[in-house]
Amino acid sequence: MVKIGILGVGTVGASVANILEMNADILEARSGKKIVVKHGVVKNMSQDRGVNIPLSDNPMNVLDDPEIDIVVELIGGVEEPYALIKKALENGKAVVTANKALLAYHRYELQEIAGDIPLMYEASTAGGIPIIGALRNGLTANHIVSIQGIMNGTTNYMLTKMINEGANYDEVLKEAQDLGYAEADPTFDVGGFDTSHKLLILASIAYGLDAKPEDILIEGIQNITQTDVSFAKEFGYEIKLLGIAKKAEEGVELRVHPTMICKSSMIAKVDGVMNAVSVVGDVVGETMYYGPGAGGNATASAVIADIVDIVRGNQGPMLGYKKSLESGLELLPADEIVTHYYLRMEVNDKSGVLARITNELEKFDISIESMLQKPHSNDNRVKLLFTTHACQEAKIQEAMIVLKKLECVHGEIAMIRIEK
Amino acid sequence: MVKIGILGVGTVGASVANILEMNADILEARSGKKIVVKHGVVKNMSQDRGVNIPLSDNPMNVLDDPEIDIVVELIGGVEEPYALIKKALENGKAVVTANKALLAYHRYELQEIAGDIPLMYEASTAGGIPIIGALRNGLTANHIVSIQGIMNGTTNYMLTKMINEGANYDEVLKEAQDLGYAEADPTFDVGGFDTSHKLLILASIAYGLDAKPEDILIEGIQNITQTDVSFAKEFGYEIKLLGIAKKAEEGVELRVHPTMICKSSMIAKVDGVMNAVSVVGDVVGETMYYGPGAGGNATASAVIADIVDIVRGNQGPMLGYKKSLESGLELLPADEIVTHYYLRMEVNDKSGVLARITNELEKFDISIESMLQKPHSNDNRVKLLFTTHACQEAKIQEAMIVLKKLECVHGEIAMIRIEK
């Protein structure tokens, strides 16, 4: 018999406890052992958790119990769970965590502390999709060329609504909040931060890359308008919030931002709250993994898969590498990213304006690929929408500053990156 | 250092040998050891294989070499590789195979013979997609509700062409043959047999089910016409050759046949030679796995992932179960399958004919869901196309026999199953 302790019995923790009971037959057949939750730890003892397991509010009841083999951490946060997991590992207990923020900051320290003790985290990234297993075990033959992930259901739900139903950002945000998909303060989701944590975890397995959220380019979906959506439609793109990891000549690009991608690509077809991660390997080509990225049961499915793997005697290496690569890949500074860009700006409806703008762009070696002019509510102005050929991020940023200062350009210039 | 012997150095074997060399850096970092091919075995020594490994035509040079740790079987066929793998396992060597036919017939005997020695087979099903890992490790928390797989690139290429370009079966078959996607005798692919082998492997992991190809319903795509394709389009379906495993109340349905599926489902969006497997679990809901199902490099990617897993010390249980389930699931006889059906027939263009047909169907408790009548090249006849509500396979088969005998019905009646 294997005994489990659960730190944090909220939605996911309750699902883990209940599914271990409900699917005990198949779990015993697959793992070879009975798996039983011995103890759960909660902060607020007065709340009903809907589980049949002994509860207390003291984590030491799990961490110091020599009968408990595996600790499941579902508290959330960063420093508190870090200390608890450290203690569990020091006490020789295997650990399963669903905590992306913790891993975004402390995955390399945790790998060091864990050593040969299993520390698994399938549930941290893209919920019920076994993407960690795919990347860590299924694709080991490959140098990873790129990863593109829709790893936040809230924003994908919102973008899908904006694209398919022509709804505005504010409307769909309110709807997502009413449905419980978005928080009262939605910044963590819509600002791309949630996606960045998951991207950093995948980048460790793909490239052995140690980076933190503040090291990488993160932009959210807050400034996407129906003008952008209809431009995208007209030119054969979908708009998705992607976490992107990509091998460049000089290093690895890591970035999170709304992205125009070709409608016919598989990941462009992923709608609503669903998640998907597309991985291109140098040997296998493209594979994609699709499924629910959130929810108590989907997340619990991943947590329990890790438990079964530990019981079977399988495990890591935690971050995919038994030895370091001699020539480690470095994170490319955001300035050096090279991609295609879409720009939207409001300009005077006068002859010579277009020439003025293209001239300025030319000074930065930026050439225009396609262009669309749309009427504006103000009769003397038009909306100018265009895409560029590949250019460097630093150049487009500088060009935007210069363009914004032109007297023929009004207000902010909106930019969305395009992946071909 | 880990030493590999390869039995069969054709397209896949050469890819395995070359990728182990080309990606040696990342493979050593991920597995912790140098992986080297010591010997390859071929039937025809005079043919150039494009590899830098010692070759001979005697399998015993691999099987009896105490320095070789892992044997990779890529010969194909059933009984010959079975004997060789048996010998390798008896000599204590771990085995990796890509051989679906072998596993379709001998997987349970091989599991027995292997015992604690790793025998892995990721490459046997859906090529480069790590679906065996997903099902055996990633989804262990779940009772599997259903599996739907596009696991044959040739037929998916052909159906995609028929649907998107309005091409006829014979035209696209010839084109697939010219491109090397289809064999001169295409029966193994277009007849659904290739898909059935893969389905049986997945069904073992999902349900612990021992069945052979001849035990299950297998139908190919040979009778699909443009009439069916345009009907499907009009009613919001795609037509795909699916391998389906599905838990029914009384057991498990296993079947391979062309299937009408809703256009908006993720698997309906998988086009061309690509493969995908959609798995519904009772806990996680739907996840889907997409990628290349064939080709030397894609298949080698899966073979090498298995090698790395073995070197790391991870493995099975081979078919997913450490213990048998007490209440094993049984294969449901094909007659007892329950699904929706599409029928196409040629009938007299006369009043009363429709009533006659629906009356006959009613006798079998079959009710019509939607109907379409199309003109026929013969003025006195029309094509009658309709879909039914859910009914039992036995009833539809009996009804088709009765309908065919009606004097108002001419020629064969075509039937395609529909999955809702």
C-alpha cells in the first residue's frame, strides 16, 4: 500500500482525493499497489471539502509522518510551498506538485534538492494534457526546434469569442468573469503571466534553459480590438495568445504574446477554453497535444498520473536531463527576436502620408508585406493596418517610437507579432 | 555506454542509426549515457544502407553478443520477429520494436516472456506521436471512455483529397501510389487492416483487452463515393477512417471503418497524411495527440525515445497493467455495436417508394434522422441518402438485406457509420 498526504484540499485536492477513491480499481491494476490518502492539510478547518479523508491544519502531520510516501502539493504561491516541498524531500518523500509559479521560480533549486527522489509536476502545465511526459520522455530523440502553446483557457475562450462572434474585449472579459473562467482581477491570465510560467517549465525540458518570468517578453491580449480581428480574418490568420520557445541561431527565444498564426495550422483550430501545445522536433517534425488546461478533475488526472508513475518506479530526470549539455543554449534577449509584425495606427487621410510612413520604416530596414486601409469614425482620418516582412524586434520598437511622433499619426500604435 | 543491435536496417533502421549519431549530444544529456549502435543485421548485404555501422546478415551476431544491451527489431512480419525477440529476451536483452503486426498477434505472449525486462513499442502505433506513453503513463488516472484514432496516413490523405478537391477514389488512390504513400496492392492500408493492428495495441493499454484482428469489425474506404462526400459536407460531417475503441454498457466495442464525424470535432480537422488519436477519459475528458504517423525519421523518433527510457531505467508495465483488473472487460460482438448510420441506395423515382422503405426500417426499430434525395444519371431513378437515429449493428445489417431485395431498390446499398 502507498500512502499519500495532500497539502491543500481545494478544488484540485478534493478531486485528487475523490478520484483516488473512485478509480481505485484501475489505479491498483495499473500501479500494482493500493494508493490511499492518509491525510489532507487545509488552512481553514471550518470549510467543508467534500472528501472522505482525515484533515488537519498542520502540514507537519504530513511531512513528519513516516508512513506517508508521497506528498502532493496543491497550495499555490511560491515561497510557502517551496519550504514545504524542501522539507518533504529532505524527509525522503516523493513529491507531486501542480504549482507552475513555484516551478517558474524554483525548478532548478528543487531539482538539486530532490536528487534521486522523484519530484513530478505534470499538472503544472496545460492541466490534463500529458505534455511534460511527451516532452521529457516521448520526444527525447529530438533537438526541439520550437514550441507554441495555448496554455491559458481563459484568454483562448475570450479570443475565440472575439473572433467567432465579433464581441469586444470588455464584453468577453465580463462574460468570462461571469462564467468563472476569469478572476475579478484578470491580469494574471489576460496579461500572459500564467502562460509564461508554463512556458518556462517547458523550456527547461526542451533546452535546459534556466530563466525566470521577468527575463522574458510577456504581453497580454488587453489591446486586441475588432479591427485587428477582422484584419486577421481577411488575411487568413487566427489570433491566439501563445507561449513560444524557439531555437534561433544564437540562442533560444522565449516569449508570450498575442500572435497571428495561419488559419490552417493545427493550433489555430484550438477554440474555447481548450489548451494545446505544438512541438516541432528536428527528427519527428510537428506533434501537437490537445486537451483541457484547467479544472479540478483534469488537473487531478495529471497529478494522479504522476503518483502512478512514482509507484511504478518510473520518474524523471525531473527537468529532462541526466547530464548538462556541454554547449548550453542561452536565452536570446527580447530585442534580438526576429519575426513578422502587424501594425495598426490612425493617420491623417491625406496624400503623402503613406509615403511618409513607409519611408520611416525603410530607415529601419522594415519592409511592408500587406496593407489595408479602413475608414475611421473621424472623417479626416483612416486606420492603416499592415504586416511587415521578417525584422528584428529592436527595429520595430524603435520604428514605432519614431512613427508615433509623426504629426500625421494619432494616438497609440498597436502591434501584434505574426508567426509564419 | 549502452550498446544497441538493430535487426532490419531499412528506412526506419537507417534513420535510427543515423539519428543516434547525429543527435548523440542531446541523447547523452537526456539519458546520462553514450548510446552506440554496435551492429546491424540485414537480409541483403549487397544493398547500400547509408549508415556508419557494422552490418551482417546473421541475427545471432546481435542476439548472442553479451555486449549488446538493447535489441531494436525493425524487420516486420509476425512469426520471424517473434522468434527473434523471444530469443533476445531470453538472453536478457531489452527490446524495442516498431512492429504493429507482431503486437496485434503476440503482445500478451511477449509480455509474459519479457517479465521484468523492458519491451517497448512506442513506434508501433501512430509513428512519431507518443501515444503509447500518453495512454500508458499520462492517462493512468482514467477509466478510458473511448479512443478514436486516425492511424493510417495513406487513407487520411486520400479522404482529405476526396473531400477538399472532389477527387474520386480511383484517382486519389493512383496519386497516393505515385507519391509512394500507397502500395501497389493497397489493401492493407485502404482496407483498414493497418489501423486495426494499432487499435488492438491501444485497446490493450486502455482496457486490458486481448483480441486479434480477426475478432473485430474492419471495413475499408474502398466504397466511398463523391455522393457520400457531398452528403457529409451538406450535413456538417467529415469522413475519416477511424479506429474506435469504446466502452459500452456490456463490454468494449472495437471497430475500424470509415466514419462520419462532426466537422467541429478536433479529430475531424486532421488532414492529409497526418495521424491523430483522441482519447476520452472519465476524469480528464478529451485529450488529443497529433503528428506524423509514418516515415523513417518520425518512426525513429519513437524508437529512440524508447531506448532513452530504457537507459534511464524507466519502463512499462508493457501493456499498462501491473495486476489484472478483477472484472476484466470483454470484447463486444460486432453485432451488438450501437451507433448511427448513413445509408445510400438507388431507388425508383416513384411515389410510394419512400414509404415502402421507411416501413421496412420501422420493422427493425430503425428511425430516420435526416434525408436527402439526389438525381441519378438514369431518369427513372434517384439516389436516396439518409441517416438513422442510434440503432444496433445487427438490425441495420438485417434491414439492409431486406431493403436490397425490394424491387424498388437497385444495386448495392452503401453504409457509413456515424459517431456523434
